[in-house]
Amino acid sequence: MNGIYWRMSFALVLIAVAAMAGNLSSEKPRAWHVVSRRPATSRDTAFVDRHKLLTEPEDPTNAPGPGSFRLLSVKAPEHTRAVVLLDQRTGDSTVLAKSGTMPRFSPDGRFVAFSLWKSRERPWNLVILDRKTGRLIEPPLGGRVSAYKRWSPDGKWLAIQSNPSSRGRCRLGLVAVPSGSVRWADSLDVFADYEFGWSPNSRNLAVARPERVDQHAEEILSADLWIISDRGRVRCLLDSTSDYVARDPKWVTDSTLLVEKGQPGDDPEAAAARVLLQIRGGRP
């Protein structure tokens, strides 16, 4: 009798474990894939381009802020630049940092991220100013942080790229705000730069990842499209772009991406054809 009871108990345990495993597996992100694609039209507008604090300013020394505020990068003594907050309505200005460039507001206007030159050994450092408390957040990135950075729409993360040395390969990192902790999501196998953009729900990062580079001409020959999810823990190849160079991925919705179709040798600043991708995958 005891033997039968023990076997029944053991079977129930196995069933419970299997059920738990099934639940865990169902929570794992599904692979992202392209459902459909078509040429983009003028009506296909990226999410960030509809929000002035998320889009890249036309003038990097004069970035828009909430209301009538602007972030200016102005010349300062000793061949440096200062970060200045200007209220266009009143004309009042406040120096936020005596030395800094490329300032950008967080989406809610509370934080200001900018680049700070410290030394030849640590040339470009990311600094985030909390305007509410006056605290300066300096993530442990070791310098050489590219000016190319993107705030998540919820303002909780800042995606950055960093070169650990003057000849090092680029790394893609996610900085948590306001803690300043860093999670490295990827590193390149070639000497080139990433391009990336957040989804409207701040859960996923679309990344144009260079795969092949002509080092002599300094041209990207191929760049695949990846999705990074779960705050950098999960990576998924979305589209291997053998017929074009994926550039400047921007989300329209949480399941729609705008991607530029570049060609090797093209001027990155020149207008390029765009494609609209309907995608599916990841956690709902």
C-alpha cells in the first residue's frame, strides 16, 4: 500500500514539474520574423519623428526640450563647450554643465544626457544630469562613448555604443536610469558603428548590425537587422540583408519597422529608399 502511495505521489510531482516547465517555456520570447514587406510611402511616419524629444535634432547644438525649453551646446573658454538650458519664452538661461556636448533631454524632460571630455585616456564619457535632484550620473563605461544614443520612450533606459579603446570594436550597451548601471547587449566583429531605435513600448531595440566592412574604403558592405529584447538579455536575427545594407531602423508601431535600404558605397547622409517591415515575435 505504501509503495502504491509513493508511486502515485511521485507521478503527481512529475506532472507538476512538467506543467511548470511548460509555463516557463511559454514565457520565453518567441523568435522574431518578418511577416511582410513593402516600399515605404510618405505616410509611413516613424514613432520617434512624431515626438520632438525622441527624434534627432537638425542642429545637434540646439536640441528641443519640453515646452519652451532648449538645450544648447555653446562655445566656452579653453576650447570647450558648455551645456546651457534656455527658456525661449522668458529668455532665461542656466548653465547645466561647464563642459559637455551633444545634450539630449529624456522623454519626460527630467534628465539630460551629454558627452563629457575628461582626458586623452578617457576622451568621451556619458553623463546624465537629474534636473530634479541635481545629481550627476556617470555610468561605468570607461570613456569613448559615441554621441549616437537613444532614449527609450519610457525614459528608463539609454541605448549607447562605446569603443573600449581607440582601435577597439564597438559595443552596444543599455544604461538604466536613474541607477546608471550598464548592461552590455552586443559587440561587433568588425570595425564599424551600430544604428538602433526603441519600440514605442520601450521593450525592444531594433539594431542595424554591420557584418562585413571594407576597411580600406571604410564602407559597410552588409548590415543585418536584429531585435534585442528583455533589456539586452535576448537577441534575435530578424532579417539578413544580403541585397542591401540595413540602416537607421525606426519603429512605426510595436510590430512595424521602417528601415533604410542602403548600398555599399552610398553616402550615409544621402536619402535612401525605405522599406516597411511588418514583424511578429517576442513577448506580447
